[in-house]
Amino acid sequence: MAVEEEGLRVFQSVKIKIGEAKNLPTYPGPNKMRDCYCTVNLDQEEVFRTKIVEKSLCPFYGEDFYCEIPRSFRHLSFYVFDRDVFRRDSIIGKVAIQKEDLQKYHNRDTWFQLQHVDADSEVQGKVHLELRLSEVITDSGVVCHKLAARILECQGLPIVNGQCDPYATVTLAGPCRSEAKKTKVKKKTNNPQFDEVFYFEVTRPCSYSRKSHFDFEEEDVDKLEIRVDLWNASNLKFGDEFLGELRVPLKVLRQSSPYEAWYFLQPRDNGSKSLKPGDLGSLRLNVVYTEDHVFSSDYYSPLRDLLLKSADVEPVSASAAHILGEVCREKQEAAVPLVRLLLHYGRVVPFISAIASAEVRRTQDPNTIFRGNSLTSKCIDETMKLAGMHYLHVTLKPTIEEICQGHKSCEIDPVRLKDGESLESNMENLRQYVDRVFSVITASGVSCPTVMCDIFFSLREAAAKRFQDDLDVRYTAVSSFIFLRFFAPAILSPNLFQLTPHHTDPQTSRTLTLVSKTIQTLGSLSKSKSASFKESYMAAFYEFFNEQKYADAVKNFLDLISSSGRRDPKSVQQPILLKEGFMIKRAQGRKRFGMKNFKKRWFRLTNHEFTYQKSKGDPPLYSIPIENILAVEPLEEESFKMKNMFQVIQPERALYIQANNCVEAKAWIDILTKVSQCNQKRLTVYHPSAYLNGHWLCCRASSDTAAGCSPCTGGLPANIQLDIDGDRETERIYTLFSSYMRKLEQMQEACGSRSVYDGPEQEEYSTFLIDDPQETYKTLKQVIAGVGALEQEHAQYRRDKFKKTKYGSQEHPIGDKSFQSYIRQQSETPAHSM
């Protein structure tokens, strides 16, 4: 979900690795250990939670989280909690990274000190304030000044203990006075509309004739200020909770009266409360925050066209896509946007076929084919990850869940055996698990996605043509990807492939490691399999599988998935699970009877239907066929005073659902929209609010069948299988080219050097793969020109935006550090010599 900004879309995403915590404070009891988990929060809205690590003061989490961020935020926060069985879980400490500081820690493992959590550290939200000063002449001729302070509204206040009933106090403060007034309490909202005016008299010991309008004495203005404090009205005995404050000196009225602006709330006294650092422990994190500023499609045409024709360039090493892989520090960073762009336009198979064939021609030993971290390997990895995720889930998830839930002991290392365990029994348990996983994999060939099969076919053909004397190379070329880089990693770390919600426990993790090792060796078809194990106990265990039937099954499977033109009608007919999880739904009647109508249910979406049931595994209580979904749109908060709601509109009525957070709401809306995009009766307009008390809250129409009053958002393109934005991926590729501009220029110099001089190269040029210097130079010139044109467009956009941006506006409230950082960046616009 992008934020629109005058002809440009802004996408935000974050990828987080939560490593471990260390030196957490001991529990004040005899045990001293804690049961801890960590949450990821946008400001204070939780969007992810790790598993609970029991009885540890140095818990290891090892969990990854990725999400598209659908709204603005100020802090990315991480809270470490201690689970309490009988009371509310207690917060040990938190890490809060300001949005403008995220780049400091980009893709680096960093230890952060946990900080104390109190009311001042939890401040968030903004306030819209207006001040007006007017002169009043009393009956005695004395001139007085009356101040009108109008608090209009607040946005994004924190939710405290599940509720937010805010009110504000407005205080005129000075050396000799402090006069406070209070707004009404607004119930159940963190975006309160106050629109209340408070008057304060500011008396002057002077007559009207002596002083002109608003010409105050210097010391009076400097010493008076308006302070606005936000509070959450609480029924608890501890009193109301502080939400934040702002202070405005009255001297701002010299420039303008009335004075009106938005302010970010601040901690009390600027949060100067001193706390001893380091006494709460620390948390290891790796954060990659990305912000893409994407123009309309026509801006990217020159660079995009250059990339899309890469497969047709001879030699392929002279293509724009291959050049990107050459200049990037890591092949992976080039492969991710390249594969997504090429998949979107249906060009991934010819490009991978071309670079794979080129790599095979350079390979001397068939035993090392596709073993390195080349651009070919990384592009195939990324394609399998994108196109093969459903296939992976359908194939492995039931068996992985069985292993996780079974908790059978499978340790076969005699040194690691626990007291009372039997080596023979453990070997039998492990053998059964390996057999089951092997069987589901080798029986799944018919479900392998077509794009993967087409790539495997090209690998097989290229390898067989290059090494005609090696009859097994046609199999090992494919198995090095499907087993070594696809199935084996998913078995080893199922949480990274969404096969399990969290990192598995140590015993299960050990079992999956042993299964993964065995499956990897079975799939490799190596001549001496037992010798491929370093551990003697693995070699002994593998004797179970030294039968020809296993090798035959692997070859039959590899033959099937690398056959040209293979299509799979069955996979289209089988229901594929797309998403599931708990949400809250409202009863589908037209009358509102209160909160009792909202119930927690387990929702399940396949490519056939959208259902909900009481709990996971229960029979469905209600089912919506995909063809009956007419639209999926957000529901405005005013409908039920509840955030993160959306509606699934059917022919008869709408189903109103509340997701757990903004990230989950976006994910559900996107996947539901995508799966129903081709429905013939999709709506073009809808009601953004609910139908309550005899009318629609949005347009006040009284008929419950009245046509919608707002256009539907349209959702995702219907003609693609994956949720990929081609323009966004081209923008990311432009960013990579721009950041590696010096390497592009060096590659140009290397082309020139090789064209005129055939001797030893300079060391800085030797790393580039250049087969045809003239063709490569021509492509480089086009790439640099395309990048330069886009860079000029971005620079112009920044200049135009800077001219239009007002500090103190709703978009950039006073106290917005990211805006101040943005101002500094205007003088640092990058420029590359073209």
C-alpha cells in the first residue's frame, strides 16, 4: 500500500532479524529466570511477536520478520516482555529507533541497550492548535489583551491498556501565574476531535493611547507560554495516564495572529529524566528499512526496456541485467529486484536460461556445476522463493507440523544421547520422518510450478550439452537447486519459509537438521553418499537408504520437473491455502447491538473460498465462495470506533472484520482483493462506512441497497500471478545502479582498456566479466544515461516538494525530526558525472 504524493508513490518496508537478548535483570524470586518474548511495534502498535523463550536471562529468538508499512510512523520499537501467568505480562525494557535514524543501522547486526519504559518514553501523536490574541479596552480605558487558545484535534495518540479516553488541559504559564483549563473527555478514540476554545486574560499596565496594536513589552512575551497536556482518563486507582505535552511561547504571535500549527507531542521536560544505562540488558537486531519513491510508469521506460531485453543480448554478459550483477557488492541485492521485474513481465525464464548457459560454458568440472554464489544461482533461488512458496507449503507443511507436534526423540549421535534414550528407537523415529518427507517430495512433481519446470529444463539441457560424457549431470544440475537450495533449507529453518510461525525448539530443530542433511544427500545422487558425511553416525544411519529405489525415485522426480512444456491442471483444481489466522468479525445482521456482536474467529482463505470457524481445525461456521466477493475495502474507524477494520462485500451484505494491526489488515485486504480480482461482478463504488441506525454513516443515504458513494481502490492487477509492482522494482534497480555509479564508470574504463590493449589489466578492472568490450560499453552508456535522467527527475521532485512543504503542517508537524533531516538533505543532492 503506497502513500500518494503528487504524481509519486511512496512505499515503505522493513525487514528485521531479531537475534537474542542478553543480561536481562533477574526475576525477584527464588527461580530468578524469566519467560521472555519480544514484540515489534510501529510506534506503539504491535505488528509482530516472537515465541516465548522459557527460563532464560539470555533468550535466543532467531526470528525474521518482513512487512510493508501502510502508514506513517515516528519510531520502530522493540519491547521485551516477561510472561506472567496470573497477571498482565510485564515490560522489561524497550529499544526505540527513530525513523530518521534507521539508515544508521542498515543491514548491520547491532546490540541495543534496553531502555526503561514510562509515560514519557511512550509519547506519540500530534495536536492541532490555534492561538489568537486580541485587544480589549476596559471601561476605565485600560488596554487588556485576551488570548484565545483553540485545541482542534489530536491524531495518533497511544492506546493505554487497551483503551484511549483522552482529554487535554490547556495552561497559560508564566513566572507569576499558572491558569489551567480542561477539555471534555472523548471516549474510545485515539483521534479525538475537541474543537474547544479557552480564553485567558493577559492584562497590560498601560493605556490604549500609549501602545499600538500587539506591541508588547519584551519581558512579558518571553516569559509567557501556552502548555497543552494530553491525558488518558482512567478508572484505575493510580490516576490518569500522561500521553504527552507541547509548549508554545506567546512570542510566536508577533509574526502572525492568529497563529495555527500542528505539533508533535513531546515528553515532559523533553524527557530529561536520567536513567542508569545498561541495567536492563541488551537486544541484538538487524534492521533493513527501505523507502521507495516511485514515479509513473513512463518515467522508467528507457531503463526498464533495457533490462527486459537482457535475455536477447549477445553475449548475455553485455546486457543491463548482467551488468547490474557485476557492479553490486552482493549478487543477492541485484537478484531480488531483477527477478521480480522479469517475473512481472514474463521474461525470467529466457534470462535465467541465457545466464545459466553462459555459466555452464565457463564451468570445467561437472561436479562443481552451479555450486557458487553466482548471479544465476541467486536468480534461481529468488524465483523459487517467489513462484514456489505455495508449492513448498502444500508439499512440506503437513509433515513439518507433524514433526513439530510429535516431539519424538531422533538423536542418533551417541555422544548427545540423553539418559534412558535408545539409539535404535531414535534411529527408527528418524528413518520414518526421512521416509515421509522423501515420499511427499518425490510425489510432488506434478505440482511443481511451471516457471520452475521451464528453468529446470533449460539447466538440464545446458548441462547435458556441455558435459556429454557425464550421464548424471542432467540430474545434478537440477537437484543442486530443488534439493540443496529449496527443500533442504526449508526443512532446516521452516520459520524462514512460513512453514512454522516461529523458530522451533532445540529438540525439534535438531531433528529437522538431521532430516535436512539426509534429504540433501539423497537428492544429490553423489557416487559415494556415506563418504559425504563428516560424522560417522550419519554415515551409519544413511545405510538405511542405500537402496536403488531411492535413487530411482529421485531421478523420476527430477525427470518430471525438468520436462519441457509440462503443465499441471490438477494444481489449479486443488484448494491452495493462501492465508489464515484469528480476527474479530461483526455479526452480519443490519442492526448494531453493542460489543457482544463482535466475536473472535479463525479465518481461512484458499483460492476457492473464504471461511471462518470458532477455532483452527473446527468445521466452518460460514463460507464465502471467491466468486461472491464483490469488493474488499477498508472500513472507516468512525463506524464502530475500532481501528484496522475492513469489509468483504457480498451480493447481500458486507462482512465487517477487525485485524490485529495495520500490517495484518493490509495483508488481508491485498490477498482477498487479488484472489477475487477477476470476478465479473466486482463493484466500482462502495460505502467506506457502515450502515447503522437506518442510514449509511458516510453519505447519510437511508436505503441499505443505495449505490456506493466512493470509488473502489482497484487493488492489484489481475493479469499477474504474483503481487509485483514493476515500476517499484525498476526504481529499486535504478537506486542500485545509482549507488554503484563509480563501478559502472570503472567498467566503462575496463571496456575501453580491453578494446585497445590486450595485455595485463589493472587490478580494479580484473573483477569484471566482460566477454565483448564494445557491446558491453554500448549497454553501459545507455544504463548511465537512463540512471542520469531518473536522477534529474528525483532532484527536481525534491526541489518542488521543498518549495511547497510547510513546517507545522499536518504532514510535517513542529518537532518532526525527519523533516529537519530532509531539509539538510537538500544541500546534499548526489550528482554523478555522466
